Amino acid sequence: MSPCAGGSGVRIGITYDLRADYLAAGYGEEETAEFDQVGTIDAIDSAIQALGHQTERVGNVRALVSRLSSGATWDLVFNIAEGLHGYGREAVIPALLEAYDIPCVFSDPLVMALTLHKGLAKNVIRDKGILTPEFAVAENRADLELIRLPFPLFVKPVSEGTGKGVTTASKVRNQEELIAVGLELIQKYRQPVLVETFLPGREFTVGILGCGDEARVMGAMEIILLANSDPEVYSYRNKEICEEVVEYRLATDACAEAAMQTALAVYRALNCLDGGRVDLRCDDVGRPQFIEVNPLAGLHPEHSDLCILATKVGMPYLELIRTIVDSAIGRADRR
């Protein structure tokens, strides 16, 4: 399947959840926060074509099911669909493609399902001896009342992204706040909450490309909250209006180097593929600790963290997409 220089490349389907489609169907702004704008799909499609490949826009999981049942196939699928329901929502399309023996870009269904549940992912990372804040997963009031971790704590939904459910109230200082915030999130998002030790130090996101022993760090980007931001937390609001309230700074000091080493260990431990991001925060003595991993990182050329980082390290958007696609093609060829 390897494309030859000057050849016609490979046939690549593109699967995605278009935010406008779900808004038109009656879903809310926050419910659709992880889904993509048409500009992101245009950018990915244009980049893949510029690399010499043929593309077909497929759409969401229902569109994919329809196309597969009619006999459609591709050499590779570039999947960025987040899904809508359940812990397996990011794993559905990779699993479908696996069943049809069609390779896809980014991690397999096992990794997608594991990493979406922050508590399960942290269990694996902790068992690997990688630093992560002490934590508990709570499904109800009784679970919250049993938590004996020292305050302050941080509370968020166990399987959401884009900062959904994260506000200034997420940092809780006593048992009363823990129960109130925890129950509100459990009821609103209809899922357990992750409760973990609040880390007061610097926050980084680290971009990684490739697979296994060949995976490499792109760089570390420090997230600096400005005076007009929600303080102390990289919240849903801060992410949605990041251009106004967040400074993203390329970091290369000793602390950032430690964050990059930890992030690469996390990425390899979870067997993430082709590309992704690892988020870390430092404790009170400056040690970077694992917060969460995003094996399906956003790819909006100007707004998404991975793309912002790529720009800061001098990697053009086309080169970022080339590296991701070539990694997936290489895996398919070796298989």
C-alpha cells in the first residue's frame, strides 16, 4: 500500500463528526464541543490530497455503516470522529474498520476506549510506575463520602474532553464542596467523576508522533492562564476562547524536559499510535505528573493544541498530516 514518489498515492476515506450537523439536529453547544468545524475537515482533506493521495469524505459513524454495508472500501481511513454516546464512542469507528480489515489513522479501539475513561487510564499509568495524582472514581454520593484524599481536590467527569465539566468550581476545598460538585457533575453528565489531588504547578501539553519505540516527542507547550481567564484550571471556557485568555508558550527548560520524558513513557505504555497529546501538571515540588492523554487530538490548523505546538516548533500543517498518515501507512504495510 506504500505510495510511490510521483504516484497516485492511496485511497483515503475521512470519518468525522461535523459540529454543524449535530447543532442542526438539536444538540447543544457543550454537547458538540468536541466535534469539528467544516474548516478542519477542509484543511485535512486538502493536506491529504496535497500529499498525493485520493480522498473521500465519509462523515460520521452512521454514514460509515451505510457505506460499508454497500460494499465501499478504502486503503486507509483518516478517522477523527469523537462519537456521541458511551465510553466506547471514540472506539466505534476503529472497531468497525477493524472488523472490515480496513486500516485507520490513530489508535486502535482498545486504546480509544481505555483512554477515554480517565480512571482506567490512570490505573494503567500508576501500575507502570509513572507519576499521576492520587485519585478515586465516584459513581454516587456514597462513593464521594468515602473519599479520604487530602484537600484541595479536583473533580471532573471521568470520560469527557475539551474541558467539559471543568470550571473554577472543580477545585474543591472540603467535603461539602466535593459532594456538591461531584453530585452535580454525575447528574449533568450521567457518568462517574474522577476525583484527584489538585496539582498547583505548571501545566504542559506534549505532542507525540509515531508508534512504539519509534514514537518521538514534538515538543512541550506550557499553558499559561491570563488574568481574564478562569483561574487555576484549564476549563471548558478557557479552551473555547483560548485566543483571548490563554498564552501557549514553547517550553524547553528542565521541567519541560521532564514533562516530555513522562509524556513519552505514557504514550508508549498505553500503546498510542501515529500521534496524540499528553497533558501533565506539576506538583508542589515541580514534578510533572500525568493528567490525561488524547489519542485523537484536534487538528484545526489554528485552534487545536497539537497544531499550535507544531507551528511553534516549526512544523508546517502539511508536514504534521504527512507524518501522521505515513505512520499509519507504515503500520498497514508491516501488517
